[in-house]
Amino acid sequence: MILTALCALLLLGGNVQQSQAGRLPTGCLPGIIKQRLAEVRRKFGPVTIISTMRRGARIAGTGRRSKHADCRAVDFKVRNKMKAWRWLNKVHKGGVGLYHGKCNHIHIDNGHRARWNRNYCG
């Protein structure tokens, strides 16, 4: 657990917070996702990782396998969420999602180019 948190700090330049006391796996994330998180941190400030790998994760309403099931996605919070989301929409070639309300986070993955902006947790 501590090793995972240390790896995240090293990979993301030392300015990352993780929920669940550092128990989220980040070493399994693809290089492009780690790179994007580091860029977001440099441009917009501290990043709090909400979710990475979730075994058996499915996309709500579709039943399709989520990128989180294979550690190919990350959900995170950043102080200037809208600016970060707009920037990611321009530069990231994979999926970029914005969640408001109770969830209030950004999602990125290394799948096909997809964009969404939802007022609910999916």
C-alpha cells in the first residue's frame, strides 16, 4: 500500500494525493495516462486520484467492460476542473469525461476518442 503511494508520487512529480489511504494501484496505468496526469498536475495543480483499477468494473447502463477493469483509466480531481477538462479535450487522444455533482471528477482512459460531460455518476 505504501509502495503504491510512493510510486504515484514519483511518477506524478510528488504532488499527488490519493484517496483510500494510498491503496489505489497506479503502477498498472499505461504510460500515456501517467503522462497526462503529470501534465495536468504541472498545468493545474495537485491531483487527487479517485479511482484506477476496479476488477470486474462495468459501464453503467450498458454492461460493457469498463477501462477501469483493466487499469486503463483513471478518475481524478483537480482544483480547476473545467480548465483541465477543456485542455484534455484538445490534447488527449483517448476518452475524456467530466462528471459534476456528487462525483465531481475527470475521467481519462487510453481507449478510442470519446468525450462526455455528465451531471450524474455513471
